Amino acid sequence: MVTQEGSPPSEQGATASTDTVEPGPAETAPVTEDAIRATNGAKVPKAAKAVKPAVETAASAGDAPEPGAPNRTTVMLLGSGELARELAISFQRLGAEVVVVDTGTPGPAQDAADRSVLASIGESETLFELIEKERPRFVVPLVETASVDALEKLADGKVTQVIPTAKAVRLAGDREAMRRMAAEELGLPTPAYWFANSVEELHKVLETAGFPVVVRPVSAAYGQGESVVLRESDAEPAWDQAVAANIGDIQRVLVETVVEIDYEITLLTVRTAGVGGATRLYFCEPIAHRQSGTDAMQMWQPQPLSQAALELARSIAARAVNALGGHGVYGVELFVRGDEVYFCDVSARPYDSGLVTVRSQRLSEFDMHARAVLGVPIDTILVSPAAAELVYGDGQGPSPRQLDEALQI
């Protein structure tokens, strides 16, 4: 049985869903921070001194992993960017030991983690051997470059548990497989789509699809490398941009009919185990977002939807997330036009547009992800409407001008 949470019972529904979706009982027992930490084997100190985490390399870390606290749950994060930093802090608040692994110079998560290891996470053998040696309780991929082959070798759960699942990580990085699963296996509504293996094939697709269309990479983070094709002369630049964004030098693109929409939303969906082990789904209020030029994303929560659109959005999200399985936060990307909702994509981890939850919700997307993984109670309470602008940069931080613009949203 699948139970949905995140809104009053009068707002819940699963129109056209094959899942059984019922309102679940509210959590009544208070859960203190100390109790949560104790559950995961961590002591609650009266005071602690800040200690800079150790940075190791896979070649010099020794034959055995550095031991953590007795009975303390170890979580390995693959990636060391800003999202990894926030997630590391959320896991530590619940008493977990966090090990961050990344290739090259560690990012912001290094300073937040208990330990940091440098390793080629894109190389299957290197990553598999590191995980087998460290034997963390959970492995949480946060970058598209992490070796999917290595993670699939661990899918049996004997060494570690991949979050949310190895299958979800693979499909989230393969837009073609994700789209075929959604449209052809699950029957979810999507814009009309085609695939092309060359510029010549792209031109042939355009003869059938007409204009305008969106050309997207088949293996890249959501939103990267995509462009709108308005005329034949746009085809080659769109191909070059999409192929350049593909991970692994893949010469293939997704072509999608442009759908007139009112909003593009992220429906954060949390999949976790409830009382007795039954799977439960929690839905956050819809987050609308839009690109602001090429280097920024604007987002706000909540985005009001009609009751019909809200129920359909949750039904689509439930079917997609349940097909991927596992526990954690999924970012389900949807197009909304009136009462119509179209599936677009799924992120199998906390996503950029969900950053607004740091201010809008009692539990941020990072807190919810950590709680879902560790089996701690979850809620999706909206504390206040909020908006944010995420500025992508070169690591030097936003300029005063960018900060002023963000504060005006």
C-alpha cells in the first residue's frame, strides 16, 4: 500500500493513478533532536570544538577505513558541491558520519564532512573498490559523473545501499530511458518526442515535428545544453550545444515539441518507509521556476494550481517515483497548462529549484532527504511563501549586483 502525505485530506487524490493512495495518520509522538541523534548512534555533546576534516586520496587512505563512532551510521556522498554541503549538514544533525568523495579539488562539502576522500568517482573500478573498502551504510550520488556501472554492482545491498536506488540513478542520468519509461511503460502524458543520432537525422525529425521544438541532451543534468529551434538554421547550433553537454561523448539528442504552458514546476516527492514498513509518499507544495538569462534560476513556492491539476501532478509524480523505488527526495519536473499536466523529467536527489525550501518549509529538501534515508519522521509543512534566485558562477561567489537582484525577487 502507498500512502500519500503533504496536504489536507480534502486536497489529496490520485486521478488516473494505478497506485493505492490514501491519507495517512499524522505523527503524534514528538521527536526530539537528541532522540534522533541517539537513534543513529551519536552522542549529544555539551560542547564541541571545530575540527577540520581529514582529506585522503583513494591511493593513500590505507587498507582499512578510518573507524567512526561505535554504531554510528556512515553516509558516503558522491560529489562535494553546495548541494552536498547542505546535505552533509542535514545528515550530521541526525547523528550520521558523513564521508564526501569527489574527483580533484574538493568543493564546499569538504569542510562540512567528517572526512573527505579524493578519488576518480567516474571510474567504475576505482569507485567500486573505494565503496567496498569503506563499506558505508548508504551511498548518495549527487553528481551525474559518478559511475553508474559501479553503483549497479552494489544494487544487491550486500555492501551498501545506493540512494535512492541504482536504477533511479541510472535513469535520472539517461533522459531517453527515463522518457521511454514514463511514456511507454507507465503511460504518463508527455510532449511528443523523437531522438536523433546526427544533424541529418535532426533535420528529418524537424520535417515531421515542425517548429518550434526543444532539443535536449540525452545524458546531462536537467536544463543543461537545451535550446529552442525556431527554424532550420537553428538545427546545427542546437545539435552542437546538446551534444557538448552530454556526459560520455554521446552523439544523440532528444527532440521535443514545444508545449504552451502556464508554469514549469518541480513537485518534490519524498518516498520513505512508514510505520510497519509500508511505503509512504509525501508531496511538497509545487515550486515554480524559470531561467533568468543563462546563468540564473528564479523559483518560488507555493505555485497555486487548480485542484484538478494538483491531483494529476501528484498522481504522475507518485507513479514515476514508485517505478524508481528506494527512499529519498525526488524532484519531479512537470509542465502545467490549466488543468493539464505533462511529465518532463525526474531528478533522483535534491534539486536546484528545491533550494527555496530552505526558507519556505520547516524541513528543507536536504533535511527531508536525510530523514527519508535514515528512517526519521518527515513532514512537508510550509512555514511561509518564499522566492529565491540561484546564480550560477565560476566559484568566486555572486557579485554585489547579483545579490541586489536576488534580494528583489
